[in-house]
Amino acid sequence: MIFSKSPGPATSGTSTPTSGKPAVGTTDADGDSGSATIWTVALVAALLMFATGILAVGSATVTRHRAAGAADLAALAAADYAPDGEQAACGWARWVTDRMRVQLVSCQLAGWDALVQTSAEPPGPLARFGAAAAHARAGPTDR
């Protein structure tokens, strides 16, 4: 009895190792040499850099708004206590800025008007770019 080999799968004429993967330096049957992986990695890296930039701008904006909000509230508090004198008025302005975790740079009364300047440090590595500053004025409107 003669045994014959059954025909195996069709091959394209290139030899492949026993693992079924193309040999190093060769391409597969479609001519792909793995460039899609490189493009995908580059695209993901670009998207991560873009997202990091957006987060940094957002963080800086939030810090600026926090400084401005604290300046507004501190000026209102100082104007409310202006009849008690500058020391009492600015004491309340400092109380407001301390609670909002913002630094009170200056506080003074000009007549019945309270003039307040604040600064806020941005979080993390953005702190090396400096603090966000804001100023506000509050007082009576009947002039």
C-alpha cells in the first residue's frame, strides 16, 4: 500500500518559521511591514500631548478665576467693615482669602472704598510659571 501526502495549505513561496510569523526583515502576504503600529503610537502620543496642554490651560484658568473670586469677596467683606477702620476691614478680607486658600497681597481703604489685591498659586508643575493675580474694588455706589 502506498501512502500519499495530503496537500498542505497553499504557500506564496516564502518560508516561514514554525511559529507561523514571517521571518525577520520580510513582509507578510499583504506587504505590511508593521508601519501601522508606528503610526498608531505616534497618534496616541500626539493626542496625549494635546490633552496635557488642554488640562494645563484649564488649570491655569481655574487658578485665575479662584484669585479673582477671592479678590471680589475679600473686597466686599472689607467694604462691609469699612466703618470699623482699615485694620478691621482688612482683617475680614484676610479671613476670606485664607478660607479660599488665596494669598492677600494688599488691602487698603480709600475713603469708603476697599481696594484688595490677591494672588493664587497654580497646582503642580504650573507653579513655576508664577501666581495668578487679581484685584478688586468694593464700596458704595452713591457718588
